Amino acid sequence: MPTPPVLHSPRALIEALGNDMLSAAELIAKLGCSQATLSREVRKAGGEVIAMGRAQRTRYARQRQAG
């Protein structure tokens, strides 16, 4: 089983998302981090990561560039 990437920057979060829309639980499992760390990294990523939905239905995705 491959070792999950170490989450030291929002870049790891953005790379983990790829072109997918993932739940917090999926991201936590993929990155091997806590909910608190995930929340901090989403904030640090600013507009590069968007959250859609509320509470347990929230999904995260990369912001797509127009054009």
C-alpha cells in the first residue's frame, strides 16, 4: 500500500483532488491527515479549492480556470 503524501502545503491537497470532487472523509483517507488539518489546508488554498454543499454533504474540488 503506498504511503499517503505528507500534507505540508495546500499543493498536496490540490494534487490529491485532481479532477475529482471528494468528501472530507475521502480526502482525509487519501492524505492521511486529521479533519482539523484538512480544514486548515482548505483555508490556506484560498480560491484554488472550493467547497460545495453543507455539513456531511460537503464536497471539495479544484477551482477550474476559464478559457
